[in-house]
Amino acid sequence: MTRPWNFSAGPAVLPEAVLRQVQEELLDWHGCGASVMEMSHRGREFGEILSTAEHELRALAGIPPSYRILFLQGGATLQFSQVPLNLLRPDGNGRSADYIVTGAWSRKAYREAARLRKVRCAASTEADGEPSDGFVRLPEPGQAVRNDQAAYLHVCTNETIHGVEIHDDGYFGGAVPVVADMSSHILSRPFDVTRYGLIYAGAQKNIGPAGVTVVIIRDDLIGELRDDLPTALDYRIAADNGSMFNTPPTFAIYVAGLVFGWLRDQGGLATIAARNAEKAELLYGAIDQSALYRNPVESACRSRMNVPFTLQQEGLDDAFLSGARERGLLGLKGHKSVGGMRASLYNAMPIEGVRALVDFLADFERRHA
Ligand SMILES: *Cc1c(COP(=O)(O)O)cnc(C)c1O
């Protein structure tokens, strides 16, 4: 049985080898007589699963000992609140945080933080291009109006909806710790953790199933125990309890660990990055040379993971999507806020899937030209 190619933005495609291993181990993990779903998170078996996942991730991404890895819940969305709650005091202590707005997700992060703490928008590319709300380029680093006293500078390094990616870890580097939402491109290429103070990512794009959020945080940002925060939102509590203050999302952590192992077996992040670059080049090449499809993002910051595109002829979207489905190409409908299509090319999407998509793009254009 061959499976269709799944271009969903998230939850998204997982490596088939990982799904098969999960299937094999589903009823009885390593002879312990129970499924990972059924075992105590305090037991030796799950302890092993958690520490393997952490070690695999640390090795894969070269995360130094001065950074903690936390496996949390609540998605990247909860990090929109948890970051400002932890890194800024309610009274501000005279400090605020800076946000760079480059798409729907960093705008959400900024708006949520603004409800809770004193924050500032240091730069935004909203509404200065097309589609209607802009977001087709990055601000020049020099355009950001920075506050060197800020507690942190928040960026979204890959805008999943608008398809805008920061390819250079040092792009917005400066005097203050950078906090990055890497949800949709973490582990898609080697990245320099030491350029960031805190990295977070919901797992369901490029890591594993929904339900676990990875937070990589520099020790000095974890801070003291806080009496002004809900206990379950305090990074200090999560760190001191090894992500087990309460029941962690055990099954999602287990699958994420298998994905980390799969990435290691593929040759690590440099190998996967070369593949991702090849996949993205193939698709953008096909879009750019066609008269029917269009991606509006400036080429220097086009996302290698999420490729939004529109059809330049009215009324063809439904035919495109149903034709794609017939050819075994799933999940191509674009986000409602930008319309059109979106193909997500996460690590687990093989180049064969992108070739099948590119063939379909050409066929469909020929038939409707
Ligand atoms: C999907 C996504 C989110 C939201 O993730 P949830 O896990 O649904 O909260 C936030 N940021 C980015 C960049 C995303 O792609």
C-alpha cells in the first residue's frame, strides 16, 4: 500500500519508518507488556523514553549544557503567554520586550504578550505589500527600532501561514536575548542555539504529534521561583522537575524521540537541510516559471518549509484541490487568511512527493491554460 503525499501545514506528515515502528510497538513497548500510552510517567520505562528523546535532540541540534530542554504542553500558543509571563515582571521593573512582526504568528505572539505585559513592536512588515495584509519580506535588521534594555527580542523564524523565513540565525541578533518561535522549521537545518536565549516549537509541524511543545531555554533566563505565576506556567518548576511537574504528554514525547532518532539516521541536520533546499528549489522553480501560479514572497526570505501560492485565474481553486486529491496529493488548501494553496515540505516529505506535486502543477496548468 502506498500512502498519498501529505502537504498539510500541521499536524503534518511524519516519517513512514517512524509510524511503522510506532505500530509495531503500540501494544507492547520493548516487552514491558504495555503501550507507551498505558505506562506510568514515573516508571523506569518512560524515564528512559524521555531521557533518550532529550539526548537525541541535544545531540542533533548541538544544544550546549547551558541550555535546558523542556517538554511542555499548551502548544506554541501557550508560549505566546508563558514567555512574557516568565521573562517580564508584572510591574515591568521598568523593562519591556521587543517584538518583530513578520506574519500572522509573530503578530499573534505580539498581541498576546501585549495583553499581559509591557511590550513594544520594534518592526513590522504588515500591510506594506501583498496579499492584503502584507508579510512578503523581512525588515532590514537596521529598520528595527531596538531597545537595548529590553528583556528580550521576539521573532518568528518561519511564518507558517505567510511563508516568510529567517535563514540566518544572527539576522536580528543584538544586545538582548532573542526568543524564537521555530514551530514550523525547527530541525529543518542546523541552527546555532547560542544565538538565542529561548527557542520554542509546537511539535506537530516538524517534530512529531500534536501535544508536546519543545522549549530550549538558556539557564540564566529560567530565573527564580515566582510567586506571581501559576505553578504550571513557571519555567523554573518545569526545569526543576525535569518536565514532569505533572503528567507530561507521554505518547507525543515518545514519537518525537523516534523522529529525532530518524533524523540522526538520515545523517543529521546538514543532510536534511540539503534535501530541504532541493525540495524548495524544485517547487519555487515550478511556480516562478509558470503563468498560473504565484508566490509573492521576496526570494531571500522564502520559506523552505511552507510554500503558499495562488492561482492567477479565478474559480479554479476547487478543481485544483480535487484534481490534486485524485493524484494522491493531500493538504494543499491554503490558510483561510491568505487563501489559495500552501504546500508544506517538512523534513518527512520526500523529494518524490515534491516531484509528484510539480508534475501535477504542470499538468493542471496545461489543461486549464
Ligand atoms: C502552528 C504554529 C503556532 C501555533 O501552534 P499551536 O501548537 O497550535 O499552539 C505558533 N507558531 C507557529 C510558527 C506555528 O506554525
